[in-house]
Amino acid sequence: MCVLGRARRDAKARLDAGADSTHAMSTLAEEDFEVGAHAQRLHESGTPWSAIRTELVCTSDTARRLANAYVTLADERARKDQLSLF
């Protein structure tokens, strides 16, 4: 299994282990962040969740949670890095 495939499997296991999606987002590892970014890019390009699920080798729900966790953390990082104008 390739490194990205292993990262996807590990991300799925971590997200599936956490019943609370908020908790899963707060503990998203960097490799999970990359998998979530990939899932989000695929979704934004019009790829259906069923195809994303197949590529990530996980459930559609897990693919959505990874993508949502990525968006949330990317937004948090952007806000944190944003320079205050006032």
C-alpha cells in the first residue's frame, strides 16, 4: 500500500474511532489534513462522494468528515495567520 493509502486508512480509523466530529477535527493529524484536502479538492471539482469514497478506500461519510475537517482547520489556520488591521 502506498504512503497516501496508509495515511487515508489511518485517517479513516481515527475519524471512525471518534463519535464526535468536533473532537475528530481538533485532533486531525497533518497527514489527515492532506487526505481531507484531497477529498475536498475532488468534491469541489465535481467528483461524487461515491467516487471519492472509492479512491480514499473509506465510507462516503468518512470522506465527507475528512473534507469538512480540512475546511474547518484550513479556516482556523487562515484566521490565526491573518494580520489584524486594527
